[in-house]
Amino acid sequence: MKFYNTLTNKIETFKEIKQGTIGLYTCGPTVYDYSHIGNFRSYMFEDLVKRYFIYKGYQVNHVMNITDIDDKTIKKANEMGTSLEEVTSIYIKTFMEDIETLNILKADHYPRATEHIDEMLETVDQLYEKGYAYKKDNSVYFSIEKFSDYGKLANISRDALKIGTSVDADEYDKDDVQDFVLWKGKKQGEPSWKSEKFGDGRPGWHLECSAMSSKYLGNHFDIHMGGVDNIFPHHENEIAQSQCATGEQFVNYWIHCQHLVVDNQKMSKSLGNFYILKDLLEKGYDPMEIRYLLISTHYRKLLNFTFDGLHQAGQALRRMNDFIFTLKGLKPADGKTAEISHLIEKSEAKFRENMDTDFNISGALGVFFDFIHQVNLKQKELKKQDIKNILDFMARIDTVLGVMKKEEEKMLDAEIEAKIQERQLARKEKNFQLADAIRDELKSKGIILIDTPEGTRWKYEK
């Protein structure tokens, strides 16, 4: 299995630290607003990678932080005239609902920054005692000149470092590389925590992830993921803090997901092309259409979000789900099994080969749809065991993709079951007006009826 490591700027073969186990840290939401589809592009790719590791038999210990204290969250709380906790709790709740809607697997831990202040102060103390940090204007800063590898992740030359100057802001540009803040001195209108050694204050944004990843994954772990916008300054500063504090290598593999644009333009509220999940759901799009679109472009390519693309994602999903629906309703052929086992084995090997090559999802999806095409050509030859094997294969692949409908596996509730029986009786008695009325009623509840020679079958609409 090989993928691109931002740290080394090349494709590398993956080797876990502890056999069969992966420590995975992903940058979660800064909860000053609702997560938008650009954020979810990264979260969805991270979910795809995690699912693929699980599919391959790894045990994944996944930590996703929640930034509930930083410049943005404080500004939002002040604008709303309420407490930091009241503001962030709104967006945390919505985020957790959104990831469930999009079928994103839950992380093992969701540490909140405000609940790990002691660990952060401990990291500041380690850096200060080792000479990597200094006090200035009631705050504590990291001295970037003291860390010889500073700039390696973001490919910044040592000549670009502004030695002896410092920056308080959480976010800044590559052309303004300065000593960054670890602990911000107390200011009016901002929450603060007590520290006898460094004075009352609050943590800098970059410090948060170093302290929390160390607590839940140890000083040295396998994979750290995020969007390309996290590379500098956030991840660059994480590496500096963590490695200087512990004296150990921080992370072996860094994986970053490219940006999302809308109709080839940067997403912006002023352009009217800024979307959160709720916006798309209110337009009638299915969550799995959104999920499919967001995972279907290779992570190192810019994803151009369009409504035409969302429509095409829906068509692809319907092809998958209709294939499964048709298979479940097939009358098996007699005789020995068709040559399906070999096709499944070959297709699954190709699927893995693509995913093992820098998570080539477009190639993997191509294999999947070619498999559907090949099976459709043999549909009349399929025996009972063939159908079972195909459905099992589809289910295995969907543990990675997470996009296929599961509703067909659920029992209809008693009311709808009774309606279907009532309609069948009406058709027998040639009361087609009543039969049509029942069909329309069920359709209003999202149930589609399909009449076949073997009887009436059903599926959920979309």
C-alpha cells in the first residue's frame, strides 16, 4: 500500500508502527460556524481512508479534535453576546448530526480543546524548560530558529524565517513566518485559564492538537490528516512543538486533501455559492449523493462542485442500488453456479490495487461499475449462490464507500405492510382505482411499488 506523504513530498509504502494497528489523527471543526461542503470534502476523504484501512483488517484508533477555543470562536461569542460554551455547543451538535447524516464513521475520541488545558500547559512548560519557548508581553512564544527542521512540511526555506519577530494571530501566511504563540496572555473580553508560571491566558490554536494527539495516540503515531490549508502554519507548528517537547518523531505520514471549489470559483458567501449540508438537503438532494460526489474525485485534485455533478452522482448511486434491487428479486437459474466467483475475485483484487495506489478512488469506482456491467450480461445464468456471493461482494465494497442504500433490508412497518396486501386484493378484484390510490399513498411515504410476475416488490424512493 502506497500513498503520498506531504512530509517527504513523495509516494511512500505504508508501514504501521505497531503491527495491525493504526493511530490516526484528523483535524476536526473549529466550531464558530456550521461546517461547509469544503470542510466535508476533507472529512469524507478521511472517512474513506479510515474505512479502507478497516476493510484491510487494521484496527484504527481515530482521534478528531474539536477546536472550541481560538480567535474565531471568541470573536463569534462576542458578536452574539453570549458565552463561548453556548456558541460552540450549537455548532458541535450540528456537526455531529451532519456526520451521521453523511454516514461518516464516528471517531474513537472527540477531544475538545477547552477540556485539555492542563495538557497544553504541560507542553508549554516542556518547551520553555528546554529553551524552545520564551516569554514576551505576558504571552509565551515558540522560537522557530531553535528547530532546525522548521519549514520542512510546507517546503519553506530557512532564509524566509523572520527571526526575532513574533505573531499572535492563529492564522498567517507563508510570507510572514515568525515565532508563533503558544500561550496567549489574558485579555479583556476573552476567556482565560490560570497558570502560575506563565500567567493567566489561553492556548494558541496550534498547541491544542499537539497536546491532544499526544494524550490519545502517544508522542509518535502513524498518520495525521487534514486539508491543504492546514499545512501552514498549523501542521508545521504542530511538528515543531511536538518534536521539540518530546524529543521524538511526531508523525510518520502526513496526508492532505485538496480544496473544493464551486463552479470553478472559490466558495464565498458574497458570490452566493457557499453551501452547508442543510442547504443541499433543503434543495432535495440525498445525503448519499452528496457523499458520493465528495469522495469520487482523487484527494490530491481540486474538486469542482457543481449541481450537474451532484445529479451525475445520483445517477451513479441509482445504478448501484437498482442493481442490488434487481438481484434481490431475480428468480435463480437452475443448474451449477455461473463463473461469478472468478469475476468477484478479479474485481476485488483490482479494487484493492487501485485503493492501494494513493487511494485511487476513481479507478476503484471504475472497477466496481465494470463489475456491475459484467454481471448484468450474465443475469439469466445466475444461480442462488451466485446472487448471494455478488451481494456479499457489494456489501464488502460498501464498507469502504459507505454510499449504498440499506433501507431495503428493513421490514416495512405494519401499516405499510397492510396497505400492500390491501392493494394486492384490490387488483385481484379488478378495483384498479383503489389499487392506484394505495400506490399513490405509499409513494407519498417514499415507498415505490414494482409489480413483477413474481409479485409486488417495493423500494424506497431515491
